[in-house]
Amino acid sequence: METDVLAELQIVEAELEDVQDQIKILLDRQEKLYERQSELSALLEECKAFTDHASGDTSAAAEDWSGTFEWDSRADDIRFNVFGISTYRANQREIINACMSGRDVLVIMAAGGGKSLCYQLPAILRDGIALIVSPLLSLIQDQVMGLTALGIPAQMLTSSTSKENERFVYKALEKGEGELKILYVTPEKISKSKRFMSKLEKCHNAGRLSLISIDEAHCCSQWGHDFRPDYKNLGILKTQFPNVPLLALTATATHKVQTDLMEMLRIPRCVKFVSTVNRPNLFYRVCEKSSVGKVVIDEIAEFIRVSYPHNESGIVYCFSRKECEQVAKELCQRGISANHYHAEMDAYAREKVHICWSKNKLQVIVGTVAFGMGINKPDVRFVIHHSLSKSMETYYQESGRAGRDGLPSECLLYFRPGDVPRQSSMVFYENAGLQNLYDMVRYCQSKRICRRKAFFQHFGEPLQDCNGMCDNCAYGSEPEEVDATYHASVIVSLLRDMQENDQRATILQLVDKVKVKAKETGGSTSMVSDLRKEDLEQLIVQLVLDRVLKEEFQHTAYATNAYVTIGPLWKQVLQGKKIVKLTICSRQSNNVVGIKAAKRGSSSGLEIKLDELRKELSSTQGGIFPHAVLSTQQINMLSNAKPTNIEQLEKLIGKLKTEKYGSRIIDEIQQFISSGQPERDLLNGVEARAKRVSKRLKTKKDVVCIESSGDELEE
Ligand SMILES: Nc1ncnc2c1ncn2[C@@H]1O[C@H](COP(=O)(O)OP(=O)(O)OP(=O)(O)O)[C@@H](O)[C@H]1O
Ligand SMILES: [Mg+2]
């Protein structure tokens, strides 16, 4: 009798334990579903806001900002003859019109979309002085230098401003003396300098404050990715100067950040212009990062050498200061002109590297996240991530520094699952840090889903066509999928045993243990040895994303270590309730040049000549950057049109640049034509491209290159 009772009790207890486990799994699932529910609701709201805007429901479209305005012809004249810009980009004209009409405006426009023109042009058109708040000294210096080169009276008030210039600015503000149209300041000036604010008030009282612009406005919001405390106080500007139009501009702002900005800057009735986050000219690619020695450096060096042989600018982002120095050194040893940039260098050394790169005297900057917001170089052709970023937002920002001039550019990310714990041990204490990182990891691990789709989903925007501008859309081959359920169960049992013995393992240690177990148990577990080390790493990370495993962190005096342990869904794997599939891709695809980017082909002889000319002219024009003399787009245009007289040239690049550099440009083009190079150039171009393509087709049989070969030969 007693034994029967005992037996039943054991059964009941076992069943109860099972029920408890199931409840735990269900509660955990419920929590995740609640989280996802609120995420999706927020996303839906953002999508609605976006669609409303696109269908003309917001104030921006309800009032027609694209109609005709009295300043149209003056605006067109300045746009073309001063800025050398032949047509407006999306929303620019409308934003300018709203601002000229005296309205407050919120502008969300992708990096490189052309936000500066939206406040610089009205600043010139309106009477008086425009105040521009910008967060970084380097950004301000860059802009003032560029405007001065265009003959626009611009000044700045920062810690580096000389006493003489400061006096000039104060006189201009207070008494309207001297010529000043655009004044740049850092936010500290507004929050800390009473003297400045009182002069600004005098300027306003005399009716000379034409507009206020807050650039990089996301810095106002704690929800943005780069909050700056001094931006918090900028609300005072609208309070003090309620009738002066205020523009707030940023490249990225979720719905939450937008609402926050409108509140903080006190512009509740502003006209809002939200442009797409899509950067159609960027080709996104994730490359498998080898764990072997310096293979990744060899690959990066080879990529730069083959794809960008004419010193085209690029950035390589690294995880740490040490890695950044190491990678720069290794690239130099492989013949690439590169230098490092990180926060621990002194300001002078950093500026020197930045300027050298901006003047095209250095091809590649190898930087940490510290190489950030101040980058204004329009012709960055590639951004390579040596390891993954901590979130999708950070990656969008960093990769977005490529192709600001709108020309095809490439964004490569070298991903190795073994890099995940380096990031997770840094971000786990941040609000939603791990969740953001895991979204980034999902992006990296995905071998099927369009890379752009991930950005649209993240920023709550309706999907748009990728046009084959990411690896997953372009190469389109079905990646191999293997059933890794057995491997997953080996990993889970290993970890459970370790947990019972109070042991821990990092991802890399766990991979080794799985391999050892495979050897020890010989035939019965031989299946675990059929996955490469990299595949096992990938599997472990995938199990973390699927919550079969989880990361745990332990602090030491020097670092925080990340370990993997069993997660809420571990039993499902052991009980055979979860099928684990692993997508495997071959490392060979790493060397493929982005299809559309390859279409760009190499620079023509005339382009190279004009590039040299802009470098020479920039060095004799008070140190402005080459792209301020002629943009890469203008060089392409000139090389196609080959104008041979000043009138033709003026129609292409406007009055101001023609007056300044016209005769030298025409000389260069005429010399080029009379040297008989154009024909040679054409032949060489076609031949070289044909060779490149056939070489690629020969070496990479597994890669679809049909589209690129045809198009390249046609060019
Ligand atoms: N309508 C246009 N046509 C051609 N080029 C343009 C046009 N508008 C701006 N540009 C050029 O695009 C580049 C990027 O412009 P800008 O610096 O204003 O970008 P941004 O939107 O402020 O980007 P970021 O968020 O990175 O600061 C500049 O080289 C600028 O001259
Ligand atoms: Mg900008």
C-alpha cells in the first residue's frame, strides 16, 4: 500500500514539475508577446504617421509647399549659381518654402539627404543673421569653411574663435555692422553664455534675427542615440524669439523622438517633413569573418585594392582602440594608405588625421565609434565594419556615412558570432541594450531577408524595393540549410551538466567542449563534428536569439565576461519539441563586388585629371576641401559633357564656381581632348571592365554575375 502511494506521489510530483516548467515557459512567452505587442503597436503608429504624410494628410502636405512662391527665382538663382546645385532633392524645396513662409519646421532626412541647404538657402534669402546650433566644433569649422569658399559671409562662436572674430560677431549682432549672414554656435553658447544671449536679443529686437536652425536635433532627446545635455536647454530659443522661424533637423528620429523634439524645442505646430530612411545608392553586405589569423585583414585590403584602386575614400570601423591601431597598421603593411582615429588620441592628432583624409591625402580612416557625427565628407565610397555594431540604429548611422553625395557606395560588415559577447558584455546594462544588440545579430545572421527590410522595420517605415542593392537580394542563391537539432541537444546537455557542477563557459569555450565531446564519444555523437567551428558558433548564437540559451555576465576587477548558459526554452530541445535549422553559407562569396556598385566601373582618365585639379585648387584656396571645389558628381558630369567653353561650363556648375575655377577646368578638358585620350580612355575602360568581369566569373562560379557583366560592357 505504502509503496503504491509513494509511486503515485512520485508520478504526481514529476507531473507537477512538468506543469511548472510549462507554466514558466508560457509566462515567459507571454512576457515576450506583451513586449512585442507594444513594439508592434508603436510601429503601426509610426507606419500610419508615415503613410498619412505620404498621402498628404499632415500639415506639411495639407498646405501646399511645392507651389509657386515670390522668392522662387531668387532661390533658384542662389541654388544654382552659388551652391552649384542643379536640382533640388526630395523635400528640399518644400522645406525652404515653409521656412521662408515663417513656419517652424521639423526635418527628418537621411544622412547626406541635403539638410544643410534647407537652412543655408533661406538664411541667404531672408534679411538679417541666421543662427545655427550644431553640436561639434569640427562640423562647424567644416561648414563655415565651405560657406566662406562660396563667398557667403559666415562665422562661428566657439572655444576656438579668436578675440578679433568674436568682436566682429558681437558688433554684427548688436549693431548690424559688418557683413554676416550665417552664425554657427555650439549649444553651450546658448545655455552658458549670458553675454551671447543678450547680444542675440538685441539682434532680434532690431529685427535682424532671420531664422534659427538646430542641426543634429536628435541630440535633444534622451530617446535618441546621441543625447547631449546642453541640447536640453534649447527650448529657450522659441520662448525668447517666438516669431523667428525655427528649423530642427536630424537624420534619424523614431516617432517617439520626433514627439519629444517638438515638445522640447516648443514647436508644437511645426510643419513636419519626414523623408525615407532608405539610401538607395548604398549596397549592404555581410561577410563571414574568418577566425583564422589575419584573413579578415587580407580580405579587407584586397577588397579596397581591387574595388577602389584610385584612392577613393573609405572608413573601417573597429570595436576597440587597440584593434583600430592594429588594423590600420596591418592595412598599411598591405599597401593601403590608412591611419587610426579614436577617443584616446589628443584632439590635435585626431584633427590631423581627419583633415588629411578629408583632403584625400589618406585613403582610409580606421576608427572607433568616436569617429562619428563630425564626418561631412560626401564622397566616402565604402564603410567597412571590422566587427558588428551594438544596434541597428548605430549601424545605420555609421554605414550611412558612405555615399552622402548620392553616388553608389558599399557598406560591408564582417560578422563572426564569436564577436557577439564582446558587445553584449558592454551593452547588457543599457536600457534594452541586449535586445538592440540581438536585433543587430539577427541582421548579421540572416542569409535570406533583404537587408533594407530590416532598416524599414526598425524605423517603422513601409517597405520599399531594394533593387538588388544588398547581398541577399543580389546574389539570391538559396543558402544551404541543415538540421542542427541534434547538435543543439548536445550543446544543451553539456551546458546543463556544467550548470549542475557550477561551471561556466564562454561561447568559444563551449565550441571547444562540443568538439571534445564529439571526439570522446566517437561514433555515437560523431554528428557534432560535421559542423565547422564557425557553424557551431553560429548555432550557439542562434540558440541565444531563440532563448534556448541565454547570456550571463560576470564582473571582474578588469572586465565583464559573457558566458552562455541554458535559457527558458532549453527543455523543448531536449524533449524534441523544437527543430533547430541552421543556415550555412560558403565563405567564397566574400570576394564578390557589389553588383550595382560594380556598375559604376572605374574612373575615366578625365575624371582622374579633374580630381587632381580639384586637389590642386583646394590647396591654393585657403585649405578648403577638394569636394568644395568640385563635387564627385560634378566631376562625373563634366567628364561626360566635356564642355569646351565658359558658357557651356556655367550651365553645368553655375556662375560662382565658373568664375573661380572655370578657366582652369576648361584648360584641363581641352588638353585632355587634344591629347587623344578620350578614345583610349573608352577602350581601356571597356577592356578593363570586361577583364574584371570575366575574371570574377571564372573564379566565382557559385556567384550570379550575369546582370553585372552585361551592364558593365554596355557602359
Ligand atoms: N539637391 C542637391 N543636389 C546635389 N547635391 C546635393 C543637393 N543637396 C545637397 N547636396 C550635397 O549632398 C551632400 C550632403 O549634404 P548635407 O551635408 O547637407 O547632408 P545632411 O543631410 O546634412 O547629412 P548628415 O545627416 O550626414 O549631416 C553635400 O555634398 C551637398 O552639397
Ligand atoms: Mg548635416
